[in-house]
Amino acid sequence: MNCLLSLVLALLMLLAAPAAWAAAVPERYLCDGDGLEAIFHNGAVDASEIPNSEGGTVPGAFIVLRWRGLSLQLPRTNNAGIPSYTDGRWWWQAVDPDRPNFREDRGSVKTYLCSR
């Protein structure tokens, strides 16, 4: 009986999974002369009462940036205002969605100019 219940639960999870796994539509930019894809994910956080949920995101959300052969997953910061994302080296914020800020910190900060 346990085996049958496990099988039924597994099938239900598989049927529900496509909606959960559906990839967000990437936003496309040109950054420093090369194409960049930005894919936003709200993550698994369900604590919407956390301060600074501006932009429909809460801490736990993240962005995936694909650029120059890199795939960067940057967690959302808890900075006030427009959502920003960083892993300590790379930083992304779109105060102007058509011209987001994209930076790299390797001892000195390098800014990459981006546009839609």
C-alpha cells in the first residue's frame, strides 16, 4: 500500500512540476558589445512580509545572467529600493529597465554598459 501511495504522489508531483519548472522568459540586452540574457526567478521564499519586497521580489529571489560564456546566478540583495542582485563580485540592478547597471568588482570596479 505504501508503494502505491508513493507512486501516486510521485505522479502528482510530475504532473504539477512543469508549471513550477517553466523557465521564465529571458530579457535580452547588449552589454559591453555582447549579448546578455537576464532571467529573473522569485525563488522558493514565501515570506512576503519581509521588508523591501519592492518590484515583486523578496530576499531569496535571484537572477541568472548568461553573458560571454558565463552563467551567473546572483541572489537578490536586501538593499532598499529597486531590486539589486550580487554575489560579491558581480552586481546587477535595473533602475532604468532599458539601461541596467552591470558591474564587476575585482579590486577595482568595472562597469559594463548595457542596453536593450
